[in-house]
Amino acid sequence: MAMATMGLRANAEELARDALHANNITPSIVQQVLGLIRMRSSSSRKKVMPEGADSVKGMVLGLFVRGNQVELTKASKDYPFVTKLLATFCQQSRPMFPFTSMQVNLDNETQPHTDGNNVLASQIWGCGNYRGGDLFVEDVRGNKQVTLKKDVAAGYPKGTSIRGFDVNVKNCFYEFPGQKLHFTRPFTGTRLTVVYYTVARFEEATPNTRIALADAGFAFSFTNVAMMVQQTARGTKRRRPAPSTAPEPSHAKLEGARKATWELLRVNSNQKGGGGTKAFREGMAKLRRKVRLALDDASCAAIEVILTAAEKHFEAKTPGSWRRFLPRVLEILGVPKADQQEAEGVANSQYHGLEPVKKAVRQARQKRRQLEQETNERL
């Protein structure tokens, strides 16, 4: 088996090398190269796995994040010509599109998810002998609607209805906002896709890693893209259009999430004249949106555990029943200790049992560790 795998790798590398030398980089060549690679199975990408599956096949080429390190993947070094071929393929077709990484997928019917650890847009290109397999992409103007069967991420709880479009990506490039909900429709046959994207923490790459990325075939300008992210965020704030593929700068996003938490903390669900429950629901929805923009997937999931617990213990006539959970949200959002103590006072936490809060915090920490471990185990 090992010799067979090495043979397939050599064949894919040889075909990619010859195509690069001849400048014969066509969709047909790319499909042939991808078909020669024995994709590894990964059990760590649980949030995208099809229902009932325990692994998916694929590999990441280019940059990836492992703990505090932003590095070039092992697969990029195992397949240097394939990496350069796929990078060049996109750069020739979409020369203005920046990307640090490429996710290659084989027969992966992804379930609804968001790419919270990426910035800017993503590009996807598909090939293979398959039927079906359209990409659903969230869009308020869409002509399709799906109802989530389970919690997906902060801001996407079970039962939420999402509008969007079904897009046929076979033999064509399609740009979409990976931070929005998307998934693969059912298909039959063999379906290969390459997703081009930019990791959110690209600026943390060391000089040596940046040089290695360029040598691997990525025409990525770290300085220009950093400026693009900031300018797009400022433009989005001025124009107030539909949600942007580029979020606000980190500090602004965090402040937005903290402000939304304080606003919810001051909601009186037992206010005279009614309307308290509605105000609570609206404040909770706003906080989820702000958290989703501000934090990575693992932190979002931790906060979602706590917010779900707050909703479970909600009693309109007793605001402290749900307020007691919010200081823990502020803790995850990194507010100073003095502000956390102030929040405890507003919540009147001392007058309500804290055991449900402690339980939710334990579950949140466990969820966060689990997702961080899964992220670090990416190929």
C-alpha cells in the first residue's frame, strides 16, 4: 500500500511538473492531477462531515494554523508541483484574488457550516464525474431556503431559516463569503473541489514562512491584503451594505460584542407594560451576530453554550435567572476584571444559584478545547 501511494504521488507530481514547464495549465490537466492523488482521511473536520460520517478525504495546501504557529502544511512539501499547479491555476483564472491556502476535497458532502477562521472571500472550483453537488451559499436575496436541523455556529441556532442560492461549481470558479453559511447538496459520483481562501491570522506568518509560501507558488502580498482587510472594513461601516466578506478590525469587532453583552445585561425582561421577553430575544440575537463577527469558531462555540444555558433558564419575571450567565460571556470576550465584577453586580448573581452557570462554563471550556484541538489537527 505504501509503495502504491508513493507511485500515485510520483505520477501526480510528474504530471503537474510537466504541465507547469509546458505552461499547459488547463481544467483537464488539473482534474487528471487531482485524480492521481490518494487523499488522506481526516477525522478532525467534524463540523463539515456529512451526517453519519466519521472522516472526510482531502488535504490543505499553503498556510494553516497550528496553535500559535502559522506554517506551511506538510502536504505542500509532499506535493510541491501539485501545490504550484493548483495555485497557478487560480491565479491565471482570477489574477486579482488573494489566497494563502487551498483545501482539496474528495467526495465531501459538507454539512451547513461557516469558515470563521478565514478573512475576505473564498473561491471554489469543482470537477469530476458527478451529478448534483451544488454549493448552497447564504444570501438574503436567494431563491432557496433551508431550515437548520441543528446548531451550526453562533448566530445560526437550530430552527433558523436561511435564504441563499444553489451554485453549480463544476468546471468553473465561484467566489463566495466563507463566513456565511454554506454546504454541499447531495450528489452521486466522484466530486473533487478546491477551495481557495485566506487564513485570518496570515499576518502572524514569520518571514521564513512568507518566503516559503511564495516559493510554493502563492502570489500573496501580505501587506496589500492586510490593507485590503482594513479598508474593506472601513468602507463597510460607512456604506452599511449587506454583510461584508471582510469583517471589521479585531478591536472594533470585540468592542461591538462587548457592547451588545452590556446592552443585553441591562434589558429588563420584567418591564412594566410588557415587551421584556421580546427585548431579551432581540438582544440575544444581536449578541450572537456580534460574537460571530468578533471571535474564532472555538470561542464562538464556547459563548453559544453559555447563551443557550441562559435561554434555558430564562424567566421573564426574574431577570437574574438569565443575567447571571452574561458576566461569563464578558470574561471570554476579554474584558478587565473590574468590568466583570461590575457585570456581576448588574446581574445580581449573588441572589441566584450559580451552579447552572458553573456547569455551563465547564461545558463551554470543554467545547472550546475540543474545537481548538480539531483545528490544530487539520492536515
